[in-house]
Amino acid sequence: MSTHAKRERLLLADLLETAGPEAPTLCEGWTARDLAAHVVVRERRPDAAGGMLVKQLAARLERVTAEFTAKPYEELIQLIRTGPPRFSPFSLKQVDELSNTVEFYVHTEDVRRARPDWTPRELDPVFQDALWSRLERSARLMGRGAPTGLVLRRPDGRTVVAHRGTPVVTVTGEPSELVLFAYGRQGAAKVELDGDEDAIAKARETGQLGI
């Protein structure tokens, strides 16, 4: 049975291929080529990917990413589509599902929603629940830099606290949209915000959400 991560991987590869290497994305300063190189390095070069989180490895990450960015775009797309090599932890189905479901969903939307004519996808309830489950575990990490208290709420009333503090902003939407908001794509997320007007403006504009 196809996993959520595998489905999003293939969709991302197809979208990047169709968009072309110079297409814009929601990742500030990144073209589709830059995004493709990021995905490949993350999966295939763990010796460099640590630079995404560890400052001491940042120079190595930048150098390795530049090497992959210079590769033919079609090669990058094929590396994404075929997935990580056998020695990579990401090649294990359980690790792939846990680590890549949100990663590939967010980057798929980075490509889709950078287009002026994009429309929301119809996501099935099982996938929405899978995204919610991951958001429950990661919300505090994603929201640790929020300038206000931040509560994420599904339409059915289920909530998760992303950041404790006052005043509180409550963000309501489907899990897929809440994930985008929590990962720093506030401007592209289809959500409703409730709370103090100034606090809402801060929550929408902050660049401190996500990793």
C-alpha cells in the first residue's frame, strides 16, 4: 500500500518537473531548482544535512547544496522520484512516513501555492488525521518563536497549544492548513485567526514560525 510520504514525494517530483527549474516557490529566495536540491541533500547527504540545524555544519551544507544545485535539473527530479539509497534511514518505510509526510506535503504546497492560479487540494480525512497527528507532536517546536500565545484548532474543536503566552491567537483550519501556518507559510494558509488585532498581525507576519 502506498504511504502518505510516497504519494507526496511523487506529487512533488511531478510538480517540480512541470514547473521548471526557475519557477518560484514559497521558500523565500528559492526557485524550484533550489528546493529540489534541498530535498535531495536532506535525503542523500546526511553528512551535510545536519547543517540545517547545527551552525558548525552550515558551511559544509552550503557547499554540498551548491554542488547538487549545479546538477542537471532532470537528474534532481529523478533523485527525488526514486527516493533515498538503501543505506539511508529514509529508505525504511516507517522512517520515511514519520519524517517525510509533512516535509513533502509542505514542499508540494510551496510549489503549488507560489502560482497565482492555485486552488486548494481536496485531501482525504485519513491524510488530514495523519497531518494532525504529526502537528500535535511538533507544534511546540514549530511555534517556539511565536510572538504571541498560539493555539491551533481544527474545525471540530480539537486543539493543540503551539506557544504559551498572552495575548493568545487562535488559528482555526483543517490540519493541512494549520501545518502550513505552523511551518511559516502563514500568508498561504487558508485559516481564520481570532484574538487581539495587534496580536493577529504579529502572528501573521512573524518569520519565527517553523524550524
